[in-house]
Amino acid sequence: MNGKASVPSRVFFVHRSHATKQKPVSTPTRATERGTSWSDADRIRDVDAIKLVVAAIEETQRNRNADRFMQLLSPDAVWVTAFGKRLTGWDEINGFTQKVLPSALGDQFATCEVVHITFLGDGAAAVNVHQRPVDKQGAPIKSEAEGRPLYIMTREAGKWTIAIGQGTKLQPESIDAQSKEIASK
């Protein structure tokens, strides 16, 4: 050993039920700079815990359980809906969620799959999710846009919660148009 601490990867790609570590980044993460080091086992535990929170989001939406959903958020969370409405703090998010989640979605539900996690520090992660609209039986609802939420999650006292949630509807036509415009420059 050369006396230098190894710099573990801060990016995990998540495919279905397992996590794979990307090559270590060449610059230290903020957590490593603060003297904290992560083991692969710690990161795998974090990935598993984060995936459990996202699975709980899916479950709370399926069961229309606003109270359980609110337990997944940090007290000072910020939530931006898929349509751009910003909700700040637990009370405002709770007021909105108690009205919308139990009744406004009808027979529409969603599956949620973690597809990418970037650890921003020892107790913070950016989590990309694919959200697919489904009916009561779990069949895809092709007329509804998929979601691509981004959650900034934090860990306090060993528990991961959502500090920031950004809902985004997938817009493939807009993505294609933008890609073509960029490619033509």
C-alpha cells in the first residue's frame, strides 16, 4: 500500500436488481476530501437502501397512502411536480399529497425503477428513476407519458429520505428535436 487512500467510485449504474460500480473517478469526491472513505460494501448497502425507498414510493402510490409517502421525505424537502409546480417544506407537500394521491389519479398507477445513482457525498445521492404508467393489473398505459423523476436523497441516522424530488414527464419528440438541432450545429 502506498499510503494513499483509494478513491471509490461515486457513480453506480443500477440494472434491474443489481448495482455495478463504474471505474473510479480521477478526482476525489467531496466526501473523500473530507477524509471519509467508502467501502464497496457500504455503497452496495446504500444502493439497496435507496432502491427500497423508491420501491416504497411505488407502493405508497399504488395503495394511495399519502401518510406513508410523506414518511419518505425529509422534513425540509422540496418537491417539483411533473407539471412544474414547486412545493416547499413538509407541510406544503403534505397538503398537496393528501389531496392528490388518494383520489386524483383514478385507476392509474406507476412502476418505479432506479436506473442510475450518483453519490454526491457520503450522505447524499442523485437518483434517476424510470416511472411507467400502468393500470390496476399492471399493464402499461400507452396513452400516458412515462416519468423520469430525479430524487436528491440524503442519509441521516442511517435512513435515506428524499430531500428534493423533481418529477419530469418523458417527451421523446422534444428530445429528438433538440438532438437534431444540436447535431446540425
